[in-house]
Amino acid sequence: MSGSSETTSTTAGHDVCEAIMQVVVPAIRVKSYLASKPFYGAIGFKEQWTHQFQSDFPIFASVERDGMQIFLTEHAGDCEFGALVHFNVASVDAIFEELRFAGYPLQSHQATG
């Protein structure tokens, strides 16, 4: 479940509207953040921040594009390798054309049926 909803409660005889919002940020395990960073940059994600306890410790980073955020982690205990993440976008065709124009290697698949 994602997005937000509103609930109404009664406090001292008055209805109080409380906004409830759930934000889920996918965490993707990477072997090397520094090696992965160019890929995410090529598809339009920009680094928000990185965290590393010491210089020889794993990196935990946040990247963002148009309000879509992903955590990239080298930490073995955070998650396993491999992920499937879906983002809702206004126009997948526009993003496809943007990436194609930028020279990113893409494959187009025609829907059938």
C-alpha cells in the first residue's frame, strides 16, 4: 500500500482530520556504490547523500529522481542482491525517449495481445 489517506477522529467534541502517509523507499544491494553510481546517474538519479561509518566500511547512499528515491547499500545485512522495483511515472514513453536520446542502451518491446 502506498500513498496517503485521511482519517477523522473526535477530540473534545471536534472532528480532527489526521493525514496518514506511508512512504516506502526500496533498498537495493550493490557490490560497490562507486561502481553503481554512474548507472543510476545515467538514468537520471542524483545522489542525495552517502553514509559510511569509516573509510573502509560499506557505503549506504540515497539517490533520487523526480521525487523517486532509492537507497543503495553495500551492507550485507540490509538486503540480498537482486530487486524488482516499480515506479509510477506520468509517461514511460517520455522517460524512454529521454534515456534513448542520452545514449543509454535500451530495448523496446511491443506489447502483444
